[in-house]
Amino acid sequence: MIMHRFKTIALAMTLSLSALLGATAQANTVDAVLKVGQAKTAAASKSQKAVDKLASETGDLLQDYKTVMKVVDGLRVYNARLEKQIANQIARIGNIDDSIGQVTVIQRQVTPLVIRMIDGLEKFVNLDIPFHMDERGERIAFLKANVDRSDLSVAEKFRQVLEAYKIENEYGRKIDAYKGSIDINGTEREVNFFRVGRIALLYQTTDTEVSGAWDKNAGQFVELDAGEYRNAIIKGLRIARQQATTDILKLPIPAPEAAK
């Protein structure tokens, strides 16, 4: 009987120990599973953070790419405009080179033209009514002297000739009064000249007793009737000197001739 109890107790202890060992093993397995799950959760969280970071960086890169592409498109348009401008400038450079190549030819043509213009101006002055002859003669002499000057460009010589022509042209549009001297009946006398453009050149002695006018056909001054033109010339002199207002004057003006 006693042996039977011992066997029963031993069997019970064996079963209890087996149950205890089984429960311990099961607990260890659950802990391991929980630890693996926690590790996976941590890894997944870490991976998600990495993914979020990469997504943010990718978005920033995409925005930067779009910005850069806009700049590139703008540069393409700008470069296209520059290419057109450069093409136009190259064409202009070609035209300028051609012009530079013709400068010598132009200079050779302008110099003879300047000389002809001076000669024509001198002939014109000699055929014109004789007013301010000293001044006009000095101007022509000045132009002739400048033709052979090496320190003056052809352009400057041409400009001076044009200026002389401009002055001569102005003479025909204005009235003028100035002092001078003239031979009257073999005696040199001081007179006041009154010029009306190029249509009349009259004189009057300083005592207003003798008056005269340039006769184109005769090529000399002729004396006028003092009573008829004396007051008109006096008034004309005052108008030219801006001492009187403009008025109608009775003067010996030659009739216009038909052009040939």
C-alpha cells in the first residue's frame, strides 16, 4: 500500500514538473514572439520615417527641378533673341566694313567737289552786286587756303564750304546798312550803303546830298535823283539799323528778267 502511495506521489510530482516546464517554455515562446513583434514595429516605424524623409526630399527636388526648368525655358527664349541680334549685328558689321572700304574712294571724290564749289562761289560773288566785297573775298581766300591743309579732314573742309554757301544764301533774305567809301565824280567819299537782299544796293553820302544805286547792266554805281529817292534811302537805312519800323519804300528796283 505504501509503495502504491509513493508511486502515486511520484507520478503527481512528475506531472506537476512537466506542466511547470511546459508553462515556462510557453511563456518563453510568447516573450520571444512579443519581442519580434516589437522589433518589427520599431523597424517599420524607422522605415516609415525614412520613407517620409525621402518623400519630402523628393518633393523638394521636384520643386527645384520645375524652377530650374522655368529658368532654362527663359534662357532658351533669351538666347534665341540674342542669336537674332547677333545676326543683325554681324550684318551691320559687314555693311560698316563695306563703307570703310569705300572711305578712300569717297574722299577722292569729295575733294574735287570742294574745289569746284569754292570756284563756283568765287564766280558767283564776282558776278553779284558788290556788297561786303572785302569780307566775302576773305572768306573765299580762307576756303582756298584750307583745301591743302593736312590737319583738316575732308568732312571739315566740306562743312566750311557749306557754311559759306549758307552765309551767301542769307544775304539774299535780309536788308543791311553799313558804311563804306565810293568814287563820286573822281572824289573818294564816305557813304552809307543800303542793301535790299540781292535786288538793290544803294548809297547815300553822309551829308545825304548825293544818292546812287548799283546798275547791273552798266556794272557800276549810277547817281540817282536826290529829291526822288533821298528820303526813301534815309528811311531804309534807319529800318535796316532797327531805328524805325518796317514800311513800304519807293526805291529804284530793276524789273525782273526772264530766266534763260
